[in-house]
Amino acid sequence: MKDLIIALGLLLFLEGILYALFPSKMKNMLMKLKTIKDGQLRISGLIFAIIGFFIIWYIKS
């Protein structure tokens, strides 16, 4: 459970630092997301989730 809380904290830190350092670029990126089809977002999200799972699995084993 401690690892999960650390991972969540790291996620929030990275997200926050991106918005703090590059607010206009983050706005532009979010606007561009509107032009991407749902299927493309779903597949890329699934790919990143799988990559993240394997990174965690590799580190924990």
C-alpha cells in the first residue's frame, strides 16, 4: 500500500510540475487532444498502461 501511495504522489508531482513550468504548452496540448479520435486515445492509453504495468512488474520482481 505504501508503494501505491508513493506512486500516486509521484504522478501528482509530475503532473503539477508540468502545469507549473509550461502552462501555455499544456493548454495547447489539451486543445490538440480534441482533434484526436477516441479510438486512437483508447489504444494509446492501453499501450501506456501495459508499458507501465511491465515496468512495475520488472522493478518488483
